[in-house]
Amino acid sequence: MNRKLNNIFKYLLVSSAVLFLVAVWIIPARAAVDGVMTSNLRYTLTAKPGYISVPDGNSIYMWGYAVGNGNMQYPGPTLIVNQFDTITITLNNELTVPVSIVFPGQTSAVALSGSPGLLTKEALPGGFAQYRFTASQPGTYIYYSGTMPELQTEMGLVGTIIVRPNSNPLTRAYSSASSSFDREYLYLLTEMDPAVHDLVNKGKMDQVDTTTYHPVYWFVNGRSLPDTLLPPLYPTLPNQPYSASPQIRVGDRVLIRMVGAGRDLHPLHLHGNHHQLIARDGRLLSTTGTTADLAEMLFSTSVAPGQTFDSIFTWTGENLGWDLYGHALTDPLVSGFGAGDEVFVQTTLNGGITGGATQLQINTPAAGSWPATAAFRAIIWSGGGFPGSAREVVRLKRTSPGSSTFNILSRGREDTSASAWLDGDSIVYTDHGGPMPVLLPDQQFLTNGMFWSGSPFLGSTAPLPPGEGGFNPYNGFFFMWHSHSEKELTSNNIFPGGMATMAVVEHPDPAIAPFSDIPHITIVAP
Amino acid sequence: MNTIQNNMKKNMKDNRGTIRKERLRGLVLWGGVIMAVWMLMVSASDVLADGGVNFQCPATITDTTLGRTDDPYIACKHLTGGDGYVRMADQPPPPDGNAAATYIFGFCDATAIPVENVMDDCLLGAQFAAPTLQINEGDEFYLTLTNVGMNVRPDLFDPHTVHFHGFPNAAAVFDGEPMSSISINMGASLTYYYNIVEPGTYLYHCHVEATEHMQMGMLGNLYVHPAQDGTPLGTCAQGNPCTKFAYNDGDGLTGYDVEFPIQISAFDPLFHLADETVQPLPFADMLDVYPMINGRGYPDTVNAGVLTPPAENGNKNSQSVSSLISATVGQKILVRLSSVATIDFFTVQILGIPMRVVGRDARLLRGPTGQDLSYAANSVTLGGGETADVILDTTGLTAGTYFLYTANLNHLSNFTEDFGGMMTEIILNN
Ligand SMILES: [Cu+2]
Ligand SMILES: [Cu+2]
């Protein structure tokens, strides 16, 4: 595992070279998920057999949808279309059994040609079928084979359709501003019982019993940890083109499109912060249609089979109680990056306070954007530039939500002293200059994770023991995003593995973290 | 229960004697090693002020259970990570049953223990459920984790962590996920710091070798009382306003008279036996057959006290969290539901008492524009790592015994015993 990850991160340094390995027109898209667009409202997909790699070294026999005559892939190509487009899909069949595609959530989907089947028309072996739908509503949708779906989705015939909204297609998931995003990532969740695949590969399909299903592999976008961390189109994973390694800048709104593409439920837990669930099954969670007023804040989303969810994740490091960047009070501020600032909301004292005062008042309007109920650290000083040589660090809490009167929970913190301040003196809500509140043990008492930068501070380095850690681009914070059914963090009886990925949050200043994304690849099908 | 499980159980018992002898031999061998490592740590701590057992708390502790200090806004707790034993509900103490207990990894509450005694007192002192952590919004929470080592598995030099599951805007250093962070080695302490800004029902667990350490029991309740506590709002018992709340709701919707943490989980005894006896761990075949609430199966869940400790851990109390819910008719009960099950989803029901789900994943169920998302229900379904806050309004109910249990009825069992499992009682008095 360690050596493999080591190789992965060596590879990350040269990953952009992969871009040139595919003979189709590729747009490196900074904010987009990996997928396939169409220039003429048509897609040609081919159902064909192939193998995927799993981290324990096995190869698994699969059936998958390929783009045109390309590689069979798992999961199927992510079809990225625009709202109101009428899309025609031709499905060629190179398998020895009939296959098809159904489009849950596309109310206008019709099968134009093919052999009659139970759920839809099918492409016979060597033949083809054709489907058409109008993408009337934006959102995240699933598609899969409607022919023996209990076997064929397990075999890999499943994928995602993303419908971009008519307005702001590259920055919103829906027309609503509450779905705006800076980056987007796909989390298509599946599990697998290799015994089924063995039987199919040996031509013993009649012996497959999907009711005795016993999954031992779990996937995000068709890969298991640590392969989820590799870039898209990685050469040793020719049939698993999609990555699952979010890169996030402090303050970004990150859209996560979750797709339940297997047969089990998975509680997808995102470390780092809550995520806001804004849509389910391609519909904004809204009573008004204009804003996601029914959105929920969650730390885990139960992704059920056939369901899709859209969530927004943001990480700011607000109110940690210590300086995220490891600054001293006199250091320059991290500012000018919006939500990536050191969360400064500056205002002035409304009335002076004595050295013994236990409450203070501040002037609105800044008061409104300070924490409603939580306690927080603030700095008071007099005169111009921040943070004046005479200053006092305090910890404050509103007397009641909405009030601009604050209880001073503690005064003269961090080697400053409680003193008298005048009406109009400056005060700011910030962790800037807040020291690390605890002493970390010496290295010899610690085990360092391979994604640990060696420092508690974002964008900082510290010496690490030889051979440990250090796979940490620009010393970002890594967070594991994974199934919280912990059994699913394994691959064929080996821990760690399975349905897990690592997201990294990076420093907002491009001078510190140039933010060269793991490239995301949009192929435009000819 | 089916014959496969009966055979499993029989084999386990057969294996046990042999395994124990093997283990004893191992202990003699490894005892020396573990002692040597500790002595190294102790001697090193003379040189390095930050090594050895080190409980960092900037205030003086006044209540070791709640971790309160003489500073009203600072809370401090000291946990240790290690191993130990618990009794499943079908493993009663002698003379009624055999003495066999279930091997676990877990946390031990060392807050009240002088630091020089922590390594000894918490050795084999793992508790399941882990010690409950309850703190207040506005607290600065200092949580020290000391790794006392695995007495039964001295071959495992596993580090441990605390993952404060759901902590908002977490920093990697205090997240406890070992790949992206630091973990504490045997014989030393790491202090986590949390500025507590969001009230609600969370949970905590060790994240090292997550599938193993969590299946083995490093799981506990963790919740945060809101700043609104103490403000009279809404209606509670006898028509009085509530003064305790699940969240800062502004209207008393989440107000309650009494609160109970209900954490659901489940064990696979074969996995525990494999860990106890240094066998390959059956990850792929992991099968949970001991469904529990707060570390016990029914009827142990309704034992209001501490369960009789197992002999295997030197008679240390290891199952201290009762799940017996008791209230007076007319009171509002807050059930802080969480799941730390490592395999299955569970649905929890309460027979005869209406539920209102007011919180989910440590947030008030209220939309970004103030839309009320709370809902009346008769069931709550949780996957591992999910929590819900449920208010039970007992106004107008008849006094008596009510049941909270899983609607996954096959989990109303304690392994081969077709009775018990994930169930507890709610006693309503007049
Ligand atoms: Cu986790
Ligand atoms: Cu652990």
C-alpha cells in the first residue's frame, strides 16, 4: 500500500502528460467532472467485455459501455449534456447477450429501434438499439442496462448523465444560485461480488445466483482506494478512466454528485466539514423552485441504489480557535480571497470599556456576520493599521442571538493584557495570530500519516522523519471521504481499500499553493 | 438462529481453551517486550517534556465525569486507548453462565486517574460504549488520548486516535484520520483541541485501521449542549417553558426535560475472537450478530447500573452506559440517536410514543431560509456515522413500559439467542 501510494504521488507530478495519450479532442476542464460531451447531440456507445484492476492485484471480468469504439470502461461514460438538448444514443452490442439502456428520471426517453425487451428495446448480440430523450431538467441522473439489470449493472453496465442547466451551465448544477459551484466531483458508488464475474467469464451464466450476493469489493467511480487517488486516464487503469480525488481551495463551493449505482446503501461520510444536500434525483430540494430552502446540512449522506444526490461542500477553517496558517499577530494577513480570508469581520467598539469590563458593544453592520451563538476569538486595538502594537486578545460570545452586546468570556489572552479601550477603537473577529493551544508530542511518539504535511498549519512545512508523510501538495489538509460502513473500506479482505478517497484542501493564496489541479478530462465525442 | 451460527458458537467455545493457553504463553513472551518499551518511554519522558503520559489541561478540573474545570468555558477529558473485555447479553457472569467474555479494543476514562497510575489502571480497561463525552457550545475542549497498549495483543504496536465525527471545519491535525494526520504511539499522549461552535449529537471513534478498531469497539457518544440552554422557550413538563434544548432553535421546538444518548452498534464475535487469538481478520466475511445499544444487548440495556465486570480484564467496569430511559408522563424526552454500526443500516422504532425528528447529523432540521424540516415519524433509519435528534412528547400517554427497538427484527437477538439485541425500555412514571 505504501509503495503504491508513493508511486501515485510521484505520478501526480507528471500526470498532465496523460492528456496526450488519447486520440480524441480533450478539453482539460478545471471545474468539471470527467466525462463525455457531444458536438452533434449524438452518442455512440458500445457494450463490450473487458477487465478492470483491483488493488489486491486481481483482474475482474466486466461488461461495460465504451465511447464509440473505445475501451470498455467502468463505470460507463459520464454523459454531459445541456438542458433542452434532444440526445440520440446508439448502442452497439459486442457482447453475447442482449443489452439495453434505461434512463431513470428522463421522462421523455424512448427506444427508437432495437429488439423488444421487458423494460426497453434491446440491442441483440452483434446488433444495435437506439434511444432518444430530451434533457428537460438539469441535474444528476443514472443510466444502466434495462436487460437483466440485476446481473448487467453488477457486470458494469451503469453510468451517470449530467444535465447542465440552461443558465450558468458551468457554474451551477441547477438554475438556482444556491447550486453554484467552483468545482465539481462525481461519487458513483458500487460494490462487487467477483464470484458472479468469474461465472460469467467462464460462460456459466446459468449458475449465477444474484440472491446469494456477497460483495467484497467497493468502488468510487469504478476504482478502490488507493486507485481512487490516481489521475483520470491513468495508463495502468485503461478501463477505469475516472478519478475520485477532490482538490479544494479554502472557501471553494464544491459540488459533489453522488450516485447510488449498485445494490446496497452506503453512508458516504465526508471528513472536514458538513455538506449541504441541495438536490435529490435531479431535483432541487426546494418549495419555491428558485432557492434550495429544503436543503439539509449533513456529515453523512445515505446513498441508496438508484438515487442521486447533489451536495455542496465548503471548508474555511473558520473559528478553529487558533491560527490555521500558523501566523504571529504581526505577520501579514491571508486576505483578498473571499471565503479563504482569515475570516476577518472588522468593526469598532460602540462605547469604551474599562480594564475590568465583562461585556462590550460593537457597531453594526459587521455585528451581523459574527457568530450568532458560538464563542470566538477577537482582537481589540486602537488607531489605524491592524493589529496595532497595543492590543488585547479576548474571547467573546453574544448575550443573545442578534444582539450586538457580547459577553467577554476571557480577557488578556495570549500574553496581552486587559486594558481600557475607547469608543471607536477597532475590533476584529479572527483567529489570526492565535497560537497552537496544545503542545504536540515529539515525533518519536507519533505515527505520521502519508498525507500528513508534518505541520498543523495550512501551507506550512515542518521536518518529518525520513520516509514518512510528505505526499501533501502544497501542504494542504487531506480529508478522507468514505463509506462509513467500515467493512467497505476493504478490498477482497484487505484493509485499507474499498470505497474511500482523499480530498485535499489547499491554501487560498496561489503564491503558496499554485493549485495545479489533477486534470479533469472532458472528451467531446466526434 | 440457524445451524451455521450454532456451529460457529460451538466451534468458538471449543477453540477457546486452546487459544487461551496459547495466549498465556504469548503473554509471558511479550510481557517482557512491552515492559521494556514502557520503560524506554518513561525514561525518555525525563528528557522530552512532551513524551510519556501527559494530560494537558489549562485549568483545574472540578468534575472528572463531565470534564468541567474552574474555568466555565474550558472542558478537559483524558481517555486512553487500549484493549479489554465486555460481556455480551448471552455471556452472563457466573454462576448463571460461563465466564467467557468478548475481547474488545476501546477507550478508558482516565480523567480522574493520577497520570502516574494511568498506564496501570487503564491497562485492559477498555470500555464499551466508550466514555460519553458531553460538552457545551462555547467550550474550549482539551481531549487527551493516551495509548496504554494492547495487553492481550502485545504484538500489535497499534497507535490510536480520536475522530470527533462531524466536527465542523476540522483541521487535519485534530481529525484523527490517520492517513492525513498523526496518531499516538504506545506509552504516550496526544491532546486534541476543539473550539466548540456547533451544538448537536455527534459521535467519536478511533480511526486507526478503521474497520478493525471500530468493529472491535472504539466507539462512543459525544454531544454538545447549545448556548440557548437556560433560556426559557417553548413548552415542557407541567406547561413550563423548556430550559434545555438540542439546538439553538429560537422557538423551543427542540426543548426537552430529560435527554438520553442511544448509540447503536453491532459486533461480529468471530472477528473479535480472531483478533484475540492472533488469527487473520475476516474482513470480507464480517457478519454482525450482536446488535447493541450503548454496548449492550437487551436485556442488559435496561440494567440501570454498571454490568458485572468480566474476570478477563481483572474485574474492571467496562460496560457503564445504561440505555434505560425513564421519565414522568408529560415530560419531553430528547433521544440522541447515533449509529456506529460497521456493516448494516438500522431502523429504530418506538412503540406507542410519537417521535419528532428535530435534528440530523448535529444540525437543527431547518433550511437555509428558516424552513422547518423537522418531521413526525414512527421510525428513524441510520447508517454508520449518522445521527438524529428525536423528541418524544409524553403528554397524555399512559404510565408504563414502552419499547425502543430496531425494526430490523432479525437483530432482536444476542447471537444465537433469539431474544434481545437492539432493544431498550422507556419507563414512564406518573
Ligand atoms: Cu472517517
Ligand atoms: Cu484505535
